[in-house]
Amino acid sequence: MAISPERSRTGITRLTGGRLVKGKELVEEDLWVSSVTGKILRSQEVFYEHQVTPDKTVDLKGKVLCPGFIDVQFNGAFGFDFSMLPEDVSLYQKGLKRLNRQLVKTGVTSYLPTLPSQKPEIYHRSLPYLGPSGARRDPLEGSESLGAHCEGPFISPSKNGIHSREVLRDAPNGFADLEACYGEQNMSTEGPVRMITAAPEIDGVRTCIPEAVRRGIRFAIGHTESNYEQATDAIHQGATMITHLFNAMRPLHHRDPGIFGVLGKAEGNERPYFGVISDGIHLHPTTVKIAWNAHPDGFILVTDAMYTAGQPDGVYDWTNGDRWVKKGSLLTREGSDTIAGSSATLIECVSNFWTWSHASIPEVVRAVTAAPAEMLGLRGVKGTLDADADADLLVLDARESEDGTRSLKVEQVYKFGTLVYDDSDEGGGL
């Protein structure tokens, strides 16, 4: 049974009896949201000054209420891959809609659709469909794109991971080469591309960073042989993110800390945000804890999920003639031990991190809400329960077992103030 949101007189819902994630604390207070504006309300002002009462009051019975999760590295799931565009684009659009409605049930209310290294024609054809959802703001569409993340193809051939070497690009000779690769119209200030991952040691890459930043495109370091000095210079040029820290990059060395060394800088504005895949496969739990302790405010959990997430085990075709083998959460390139992205959900990664780190719930939640929102320049809009922010909310059941395992379960999801998923509903939501 799908949820049919009720369009009532005011569209206001009062959420009470929960523990709200606000900053570094769990706060017991009410939260009012509007399904009309899609925003979190200033409840005192609405009640006392405008004398408006909510249409509905929901008792959360002690559950955790937090902002919706944001995944900034997400290649696909449930059988849909952003890189695999059929001749009939209507099938691509339908698949994208199905994905968004499935994804929101996992707690991811916003994300960056991610395209690994591809031929220019793939970027040119697919990116126009992956831009920010913008003014549509329809909660029944499910998860919302915040713009595309182009991971490659200007990356190191020795740190390519599962990216096909045949499609990697030579050193860019100015920003025009990036426009030629991704599509000039896709790289405008209002275009769909919102993040690029590239290797800063490649000639010409670092000089492209300022122009990307000027256009509102976040620049990330990844798939790279970069040393400490090259990484530092990239940050000086405007790079603000590291893509899946430790994976597909030169490891830490005691005389050259490499990319990891930039997390030790004293200057706050020179310490970038960084993605971490805590699926239990990409990184050892202790490695995850080291990264978090190095710079907690910059720590962002990502899935790097492939279209095999939510699919049964087996062998799957991909672009450029590659094939993947899925065994549980493990995904590898056929005939090798090379890890090919992830098949984990973000809520699973969050639960793992909570178990491994023994961080507080607000600290854990920050890594998938406030931190990615800040990195994307969306502070106060996404990733927060503050008034006037988008009313993207999760109701979580937090549990701790005797063996030390901790878990978070998504029980309800609100998108723009409308309940779009309820775990107790027989049909599972949208």
C-alpha cells in the first residue's frame, strides 16, 4: 500500500516525543514541518504569532529524529546505473524515477549521482538528466539529486581501480578540455555537474580548479599518485574534498604523508572534507577510526554503491566491456581481486561506523548530514533540523546489543515535510 500524503488545511505536522539531532546533542523537543513549503518551521512563531495549529501530531516514542542522509558518491543501485544509458532515453528516465523511490527508503533523501571514468559521449548524453532537482520539489519523486559527480577520467592510470584505462584522458590543456570531455553546457554555473574528482599530479589539473570553483563545482582529489606537496597545492587552488580516502591513492609514508597528510594541517580552511567507505570491505575498522580522529568535522561517509546494491549475487555486465562479480557486499572485477565499488547501503555504513568508533549518535549522523551539506555549500538548507531548512527527515531506531554491535534502522522518511516511507506500512512506502 503506497502512502498517499494528506493535503490538509495547513499541511503542518508536529513531531513530538523524539530525540532530535541538533549539533553535538540529542535534544528532546518538538519539531514542526510544513508539507506546503517543504520547510522546517519556527514553531513558536507559527503558534503564538500566527495562531496556527498543526493538522497532525506524531508521537515518535523516544526514537531518534535526524536530517535525511546525503550520499555524495553513489553510482547506482537496485539495478540502475547512471553510466548505462540505453538508446531509448525514456527507459533511462523511468529507471531513474524507480531508483529515487527505492533509494529514499534507505534514508538517503539527497545524493550526487556519480559517473566513473567514461567516454565523452556517455557524459554528454547522461549528465543532462542528472542535474539538481531544483524547483520541482515533489516529495513523491523520492530521493533528490543535488547534481552530478564526475569521478574521472582525469585520473592516474596506476590508481584507476575499476576505471577502464582505455577511457582515461590525457592532461587537460586548460578548462576547455574539461568542457569538451563533460559537455560545455553541463559545466556552466547552472549546469548539472556539481563535483569533479581528478588526480592533482596530472599536468594541467590543478590550474583548472579555480575556474571549476568559480562555477560552483566542488573539486575533489582522488584516484591519484599525488604526494603531500601536490595535494596541498590543489587545496590552495580550491579543492575541498578527498574521494574515498585511502582507496586508490598513494599510501601514507613516514617521510611523505601524501594526501592523508593534509588532514594534519593546523589551518582550518586547509583541511578538506573526505569520503570514507565503511562497508567493512574497503577499509579496516581501525583505519576508519584513524581517519575520523584525524579530522572529525571533515569526515563524510559514502557508499560508492554500484547498481548491484540491492541485487542478488551473481555476475553483472558493466560499461566498457567490464563485468562484476557480486558476493554479498563484496563486488570485484571478474577474474581479479580488484574491489569494484560497494553494494552496501548508507544506513549499513552508518551502523558500522557507530559500532567501530563508539562515537555519539550526533557525531555519527553528522557524517551523512551536516558534513556533506557543508561541503556542497548547502549549510542551513540540507543536513540540519534548524528552522527554514528543507524538511528532509528520518526517524531512526537506535539499538545497542550486548556484544557491542550498534545499529540504526530507518523507520520513517519525510521528504519536504511529507511522509514518504513508513516501515510499518505493509507496502513499504512510495
